[in-house]
Amino acid sequence: MSTPTPSLASGPSTVLELALRLKSRRDEAQGIVAFELIDPAGAALPPFEAGSHLLVECAPGVVRSYSLCNAPSQRSAYLIGVLREPQSRGGSVAVHERWQVGQTVRVSRPRNHFPLAEGDGRVLLLAGGIGITPLLAMAEHLSAQGRPFELHYGTRTAAHAAFVERLRCAPFANSVHIHHDDGPPEQAFDAARVIGAPGAGDHLYACGPAGYLAHVMQTAEGLGWPAAQLHQELFQASGELVVAGDAPFEIVVANRGVTVQVPADETALQALTRAGIDVMWSCEQGVCGSCVTAVLEGRPDHRDQYLTEADRTRNDCFMPCCSRSLTPRLVIEV
């Protein structure tokens, strides 16, 4: 991903600093529910930037990352939209089935791995499915700044499109274009036409599933967009990232004086957790960036979908939730 490496921290229990009250839940689209979280005492919430997300305790021991989709200027509540994943590993199902208005939800302070760049060039916001959530906050922020932009939002059907009424009533409604895969041909998403040739100060932000992002990024690159002007956030991994039969290796946790063996059928994160080493994590799929860990020696086998090529070339960090080692030993610091 074209986003900065997050600061390192300890396990998820130490970063879920805020205990918020669930003020409301609302069905937004087929399979998507919006949840509004507030401070129980009515205090202003910590500020956040467009593109930020929260680590959220969906159920005891289950932590996931969800983008904030309200305007960054709004300090009275946090709004997240959660898609019930057909192949859920427990997070989205717990949120949909267990969360009730009035209950307490533990979350982290907002963190941003998907920031907007400064400047006055053209801004394209391209969303696929639930990927609309961080781009909603971006649209609100750009509109408040008076910066021109286009938001293109694609879904399989109209029934799968969330926050549509909000978009239709927004002050930036004229900048919004909605596309449905089953809609008439004239409203179909034409990536090449929408993206066009890049200007010097233009930036493109895309969020959605892997296939959508691949199409957008390949189209933009084919049109001559430089990598520095392309930004993406993947909402779920495109496949299994841990391969059965991988070679075992060892991890030396330098600042703890601990050596951990990682067998072929276990991830580095699982092995570290088993050894009592806390590493902050969320998605366990190499997508969110929460578990990025410093590497002091050795060569990681990067299998994530978060780090940039520059990050990987430096060999100074890796994501233990999915990546392994190309050397028999990795020396890390947590």
C-alpha cells in the first residue's frame, strides 16, 4: 500500500484505550450496518484525519480495523460501516449479531495509514463496495476545504450501495457518481475514461476489494500515473497468505532476549503470541498494517498487501501475521 509505516506498539489490549457507548445502529445496505459510537459522558472524541480507522473489539479477543466514515470535523461521534463478510472469521458476524444500542465498545484512538496528500491538483476518489467508508470522510474533508474532487462509487447492485441518501443530500452531491454492475450501460464504471491522464499535482485514492483495486491501479498505471500519485487501501486479503509446508524458522526478539521457533504450519504472529510476546494486530491477513514489526537482521519473505516496495527493499520491517523469513533467523524488536 502507498501509506506510511505505523508506529510500533504492544498487543491489542494496550491500544484499546477508549470505552465508547453504541448510540445507534442502522441498516445502510444489504449486509452493511452503520454504527455510531459516542463518549458515555458526552465529551468530545479524539480528533481524526480523513482516511483514519479504529481498531475495534468486536467480541472478547476479536479485534478488527474499521474506517471512520463521518466528517473529520465531527468530534461528537465516530461512525463506522461494517459489511457482514460471507467468510467472516468472527469479527463482522459478532458486530452484526451481538452489538446492541447502549452497550460499551472498546476501541483504539484513530490512526491513519491512508492519508490525503496536500495540494490543489485533481483528486479522484474511487470506491468499490464497502470501500466507500474511508472515502466518505475524504469527500467531507475535501468539500470543507473547497478542494474539487470526483467520487465514483461502484457496487454490484443498488441494494448493496450504502450511504446513498447521505451522498445525494451532501453539499458535494454534484461530484458523486454511482455505478452498479447490473445497471444500464450508460452508468457503467469506465475506469480509463474516469481516470484519464495525470496532471502534476493529481492524486487518486482507491479503496475496495482486491479485484477492483487491481483494475483501477492497472488502468491508472497504463495511463501514465506515477506510483507517488496513486494511493490504495485493500479491505480484505485476496487469498490465503500462509502456505502449508513452509519452512520453519526462528525469531529472536532482541529487546526481550527471547528466541521463538516458528513451525511450518504456524504464522510468526501465532508463534510470538504463544511465547507470550505481545504484538499489535487486527486483520491477520496482511492488509491493515497494524502488526508491522521492526526487523534488525535477516531477510523477510513479504506476503502482505500493505507495505510498499520501498518498505520491502529496506528490509527493516515485516508483518508477522502473514509474512515469513527467507533466512533461517529473523531478529526483530517489539
